[in-house]
Amino acid sequence: MYATIQKWGNSQGLRIPKVLLETLDIRENDRVELIPSKDSITIKKAPSVQHKALEERLMAFYGKPLDQIERISLAEEVDWSKPEGSEVW
């Protein structure tokens, strides 16, 4: 089976025939993994992603429990350093 790479907005797109997608049990909006190799691209159905709660994301980001994460007071002024570029203050 052959297909053609075509312009799609600012990117390039590839239309995959419905019969092929049905054979692989891939539907619209399913996540897939693109695996490049020397002269080919393998497309695999990606495992479903479990959404994490905010607490889980924060613990993963900071690498420590929530009660050990330093809180930033919104009442304090934060120094973001000197302006870069042509910002107007």
C-alpha cells in the first residue's frame, strides 16, 4: 500500500486509509507513537495515559511530598531580574 506526504498547514501530513486503521484498531484522536529509524517510520498505538492529579504532578516535578514543597506567598514581590529585550516597565 502506498501513500503520499502532502502539505497540511505549516506541516506535512500522511493520510492513512480507513481499512488499515480498522485492521490495527486505531481510531480518530487515538495517540500513536512515531518511531524513526534509518529509512522508515514505525507507527504504534500508544498506551493510554492515566491523567494525574495536581498533587501527583507537583510531587513528580519537585521530587518530594507536598508538605515539603516551599510555598510562595502571593503577598511578596518577586524579583524576576533585569528586563530582557524591549519590555516597557
